[in-house]
Amino acid sequence: MFERFKTRSTELERLDKGDYTEAEYARWQKEMWYIHRLFGELRALKRTLLRDIVRSGERSFSALDVGAGSGELLRELSKWMSAFDALLVGLEIDNIAAASIKSDEVLSVQGNALQLPFDDKGFDYVFCSLFLHHLEDENAVALLQEMARTSRRRVYMIDLNRQPIPYYAYKLFGRAVLQQFTLEDGALSILRSRTPEELRVLAKAAGLRDICIEHSQVNRLVLSGRR
């Protein structure tokens, strides 16, 4: 029963294949926001990125969210850090998603996460959420290298932990509230995610230093490091 969790799945999610309708994608964005809010991404950011910004003693900072979705995490970051002078930018490869990011508080850029269209050390902090598991090892290393290249201070990668209990719990309770697209892709996301040891191997291969892997609630891991 648990054999499938020993190695990560290579099966592509429907999101990666583009196998969805506009209506499914629109609902996916809304459901993902509730997942972010209820199941850990906001909490993980507060306990890592925000903590480090406050500890720095600086009153201004810049942050880039790679694969920002609709930009909701950045908008929440803007609310939390309203007393700071913040430059917040979200990047998405899809033009519709990139357009949905832009708001009064957040700038949007359409671009490739593996070839970030920004200068070296262009941002203080660079982060991504629930993105790394979509990539195979070679591209995952390339993503971490690009994030580190464009960061002056530190990078943060929030993702799932490949474990059986969260997988089966998600499939059980998700049936009641999620569309089939989100339910299926979310379960596969857990199977495609990495363990803490596997994340550390990727971080070292990307040349990161001062590597830290922290456990957040609801089956989230936060990998951080610097160039």
C-alpha cells in the first residue's frame, strides 16, 4: 500500500498538460486560494519569510513570487507588511494568469521561471509555493539556481511532503468540496512531491548555502537558502 510513496511519481498533472477548460482553471484558482489560506502556505510564509524580513531590521524590501498563480499570496504579504516600503512582483508563464496577478499592491510579469527575466540580485527575497513538485530534478535544480541568482538575501520554496496519511486524508475529505480537476491534481501533487532529504540534495546541487528545511503544519515543507 505504501510502496508508491518510496519514490516520487513521474505522472504529469492535468495542470502541466494543459488538459483543462477555462472554467476548470478559474475554479482551480479559487480553490487553490482556500487551500493556501486554510492548509499552510500563508502560515509557512509567516513563519519563514516574514520572520526573516522583520529580523533583518530593514524597513523596505523587495520580493518575487515565482509561479504566483493569481497573486493572492503577494496581496496577503502586502497586507501583513503594510508598515514597510515593499516592492512585490509575481511571475507566471501564462498570459492570463500573469494578468490576474496585477493589482494596486502587486506588479506582474509574464516569463519563464527557468530563465527569470531579472538581473542578478534584483530582489531581496525570492520565493515559490507548490511549484517545485511540478518539475523533474534537472529543472528543479535550474529553478533554485535562478531563484538564488536573482535574490540578494534568501530564497524560500514551499512544497508538499510525500507522505501517505496526508495523501489519503486529502482524497477522502477533498471529495466533498473540490472539483474533480483540483482533487485529482492535488493528490498527484503529493505523489510528485519530495521528502526533506530529497529537497536537501536538490538544494546542494543548485549550489545553495546555509540550507534550512523547516516543517510547517498540514504537510508543508519550507526549503530556504542563499547563493
